[in-house]
Amino acid sequence: MAADVPLADYTTLGLGGPASRFRVATGTDELIAAVAETDAAGDALLVLGGGSNLVVADTGFAGTVVHAESRAISCSDTDDGRVRLRAGAGVPWDPLVARAVAEGFSGIEFLSGIPGRVGSTPIQNVGAYGQEVGQSIVEVLVYDRRTGERATMGNADCGFAYRDSVFKGGDRYVVCEVVFELERSQLSRPVRYAEVARVLGVEAGARVPLDRARETVLELRRGKGMVLDPDDPDTFSAGSFFTNPVLDPSEYTEFTRRAADYLGPGVQPPAHVDAEGRAKLSAAWLIDNAGFNRGYGAPARISTKHTLALTNPGEAATEDLLALAREVRAGVAKAFGITLANEPVLVGVEL
């Protein structure tokens, strides 16, 4: 166990002070043992994966950080010809997607290029370009800190919703392994995202070769600074900092009225309205139209490629990033009456 390890070295933002104690767990048994021993000692616990969805205080973490490095991967066939892909919490996410695409396993290809590790994916119900991991996850092996036992949770037990699950916002469960059920096919799942369909030159609902789906998503993410690149400071972020707001019908009516008052009656805000009248708005559009342009801010700044990412080009501290996030959130609330919610996990800080 190491002491005073700087967490900035373990986050994609490059921010965060030291951890009082730092342990590495290279397998599921080690991960569970490290968590159990930390709990028994009465110490504060932070389970760390790829650090891609984490904002850590400048003062660091006064407790034990357990770094999940479990890399086990296995495959098994189902009775109906599908495949189950089991991965340890410490398995890097994008290489797993690349492997699935190479082996002809369809179901997670539109999630290409997302940084982080497998263990974090069910917590956030990670999603992009019309696909979410909750659509493919069949089981999550967890350590239940309340009972001190392992448990296998099925898809329905996980409470998957938009960027949400039973794991998010609580500390009862530690994700140890995730099982994905995928189709044996060289074709992607149906294209659901308009931007992807446009770039691919297909209609929504079409299926395309897996490798073409993956490369298209990687190209789109690179254009938005959403694929880690040490030579591109726009990638020093926690991905999308704010989630897309979902409004009920009355809230959506009020929003459209306010948007027309603020921007003029000819402006049509993008929204996806479901059968029950709930509308998912674009947080990026809200930020843009509240007056926050790409590249805004210093020393923390909005990405020069995409307004939904807040970045650390190299000289920022966590408090600088949070100050920018608060300014953006307040500006959107003033303009449109919408309070944006952060997507990354905040450790030792709050908005």
C-alpha cells in the first residue's frame, strides 16, 4: 500500500490531490479483500477505475483508494447462439469494444472510444450515439458492503435509466465483474442516432458492418475531442460534464416559451420527445445558446471542439474547473430556466 499518491495522475482531467492510502487490486478476489479490509478499518473508501468520469478535490482524498486493475475476460455461448462476454472491473473499456468488433460480437460498437474501465460502465449506464450498456448487460457481480457478501445482480436489478442505475449515488455495491450478452453478427445493432446515420449515409434503423460503425463513432468522437490524445489538450476532460435534461410535458412547454423569449420565436431548440411527451434536450445546445462558446474560460475552459466538455489544458486546478461549471450552470438557468446536472462523480467537492 502506497501513501500520498497524487490522484491527478489517475484522472483524465489531470486534476486531484493525493490519496492518503493507495492500493492496487489485480483481480476480483483482491478487489473484494481490499474493500472489506478498508471497511473493517473504518477508513473512507474510493474505488478507482480509469478516472475518466471523476472530479477530485485539490485537497485529495483522506482515505483509501482501491485501484481496480482486474483484467480477466472470458466468453461463453448461450443456448440461442448469442455470446456472453464477462470482464473484470479493471478491463479498459475501448479495447474490450475493439475485441468485440473484431470477433463479430454485436451490441456495444457505438460505444467505441469511451475512456475508462468496465467497472464504471453500469454505474453511469454509459451511453453514446443511441446505445447504452444497459441494453447489453445481463449480470453484474458486485460486493455488497452492507452484507459483506458477493451478489449477482440481473439486468432488472440494476435499475438502468438514462445515465443512471442503482449503483450511482450510493456506496453499497462495488462492481467487480460485468457480463454482456451480444449477438454473433458482423452487423451493428440498428443505427439510432441521426448524426451517425448521416455520416454513414444510411437511414435510421439500418445495420452496418461492425468495423464501419466503430470507425465512424471514433471519427465523430475525435472531432469533438472525446478520444484521449496526449497531444490534444481538449481531451483532458471528464467527457460530457453535464447530462442532457429530461423534461415532463409541462416543463417542456415552459422551456419552449422561455427559449422563444430569449432567442426569438423562429428558433427551434433540438429535443427528442417520447410517446408520453417527455423531452430530452441537448445540454450542448443550451450551453451554446446561453452564450458560452467553445474555448470559453481560463485556466479551465470549455473544449474548443465541443461545449459539453470542460477541460484542463494544463494549468487549471479542480476549483478552477468547478468555478467554470458553476458559471455555465448559472448562465443556462438564467437563460432557459433549466438547471444542468453534472455527469462526472464529484469526490470531496460539490457544485
